[in-house]
Amino acid sequence: MIKIGNIQLPDFPLLLAPMEDVSDPPFRRLCKLHGADLMYSEFISSEGLIRDAVKSKMKLDIFDYERPVGIQIFGGDEEAMEMSSRIVDAVQPDLVDINFGCPVKKVVCKGAGAGVLKDMDLMVRLTKAVIKGTNLPVTVKTRLGWDENSINIDEVAERLQDIGVQALTVHARTRAQMYKGHSDWSHIARVKNNPRITMPIFGNGDIDSPEKALEYKNKFGLDGMMIGRAAIGYPWIFNEIKHFFATGEHLAKPTIHDRVEAAKNHLTWAMDWKGERLGIVETRRHYTNYFKGIPNFKEFRTQMVTADDPKDVFATLDLVEEKFGNVVISDI
């Protein structure tokens, strides 16, 4: 069993990555339903929490059915990080995660996210501030380093563990790579094999199939893996990987009915959480992914992303099932 503080996880847990504008409660609920073992909120600005920004506060919403769940924060100011961790502590997630990996320019320019990779002393100070502000386990998600000439994940892992971080997830790219190029998990494996490291080490980057998940599990010997982009529109990937680990065989692919049901649930849960209008608008970005690869689908997608009444969206989804219900999933 893998432990983070008092959180018990199964052997080799599958984690859902925190993704901006994706990893909200409706999406997390779908991923939990289909096998995710540990999930995280979208990343939340520490300054936004302190300012009582509405969008930041909404991201604190968690529900008992999705536990264990962590809330992820980011920022470049020690006082703000401590204060925001106190706010997070009050809503009682299962852990607090710090984002030291986001490569987006507007985050990096504020000395946050992956920007902290250039200043390890600041990373340590920010982490200490979060640990000081919460009674919850503190974990970190980061990258290999700023660029290929400054890969410092070995020292990062040791220094973070030394100050009390209880698990580390590493995206196997540098900040310079953004989300492009090859992810190199050998660096993460080296961290895991460091005899000084006792906290769980999770890998992230490019896991998009059961075959690759098993290959990386066997090859790199980590404690678990985090899945991000491959789960967008395809929450089934978690159970597919688990089944492949256990049997060496593939689960049947989700049918058109399964995809329609997931889209309906996503919309319903989004409206329940955000209200009808916002729920409709913010679910639109997911339809393309749920029905990716279906031929001659543009007309239906257009109807779903332009409809303002949920009844019209549900009616279009019913038409999708009626028209494409006999499509063999392996043909998609």
C-alpha cells in the first residue's frame, strides 16, 4: 500500500492530474467513477484565494464521493502561500499540493509554477510556508528542471523531502519543453532509486494507453503514475489500465451509449454545481473529446456547442446515440 500521511492508496495508484479549466468537480466525478485513485483540483492562485476571488474560491469545492482529493495551489510569495494554505486547510481536503511545474508564461513570470525551478531556495521557502499553514499532508508536483542544461530534480526531491513533503509527482519534461517533445522518465526513476528518498514518487507525462502504462510501470519502478490529457473526454482510461495490469487483456472500449451517457452526466453535474448557464457553456469544450474520431460528426457537435437550452443538448445527444449507436468502437 502507498501512504501519503494517513491516506491509504492501493499499490501503484493512478492519479488524475490537476488541469486548468478541466479538473473541476464534474470531470473529477467521472474519473473517480472510472477508476482514478487520487485526484486534484485545478490549480488555484494563492493571491486569488487571499483576494477572495470568486473563481478561485469555487475551485475549493470538493465532495465526499471523490475522496481522497487534494487541492493544488501556486504562487511566488511566501506569506501568500502560507495564508492560502490556511484557507485550504479550512475546507479539509485530504492533502495540499503545490504546483512547481506549470510552464505557462503568465504563471512563470510571477515567479510561480515552473518559474521556481530556477530558484531552489525560493522553492524550499515557499514549501515551508505551505507546511506551516496547514495540518494536512503537503505534496508537490514539478518538472525535471528549467531546461536540459539545468535538470535538478534529484536535489529538488531531497530538499523537499527533508522539509516534510510527503509525496512528489514529476512531469518528465523540462519547462523549456512545455508539453512538446519526448518525456524522459529515466530521471524520475533515478530519484526513486535514490536510497535517501522514502516518500512516494509518481511519474507524469505521455501515458495514453494501457500498454504504455504497463511498459513504464515495469521499466521505471515508480510508486504510481499521474494521467492528464489522455483522460480528457476519456475517463475510462483508468479502469482500462488497471484491467490490463491485472489480466494482460483489454477491457471492451466504451460504446457510443457509454460516451453519450458520460457527456450527459458531465453536463448534468456541471449544471448542478455551476448553475444552468455556466454549466452549459463550460461543458461545451468537452464534447469534441467524448466523440473524437466519429465520422461526419461536425453537425452534431455544432448543435451541442451552440444550444443554450439543456433540453436541446440532451436531445442532440439522443440523436447521436440513435445515428451512431451501431458504429464499432474499434473503427473510431
